[in-house]
Amino acid sequence: MAKFDVALCTDNAAFAEYTGAEVARILRALADEVEGQLAEGRSQIIRLRDRNGNRVGFASYIGDDKE
């Protein structure tokens, strides 16, 4: 079974005023990055960054081992 996980920490200044907007921006950027890349089924980790360039989480894809 393939699996895709996202973990995001919202404790820093980029999330202080508009948490929802910053989370949405990060998820949109993530969607743009993974579109078309997961079709190959290879496992990968993508680092997530806030608007200030700080690492705030990751997305991981564990491909299906049935190849």
C-alpha cells in the first residue's frame, strides 16, 4: 500500500497573523511540486518551508512496493 503523509508545524512568526492563509500557501506549493511526480511510485521526502524560508515540516511519499 502506498502512503502520503504531511506534517506541518505552525509555531513560528509566518503563521502568527494568518495561520490559514500560510498553511494554504504551503499546501498549494506542495501540490504544484508533487503533481505528476508521484506517478512513478518512487518514495520521496519533500521539505516544506514558510514564506520566510524556514523549514516548517515535510511531506513523505512511500511508494507501493508491488512493482
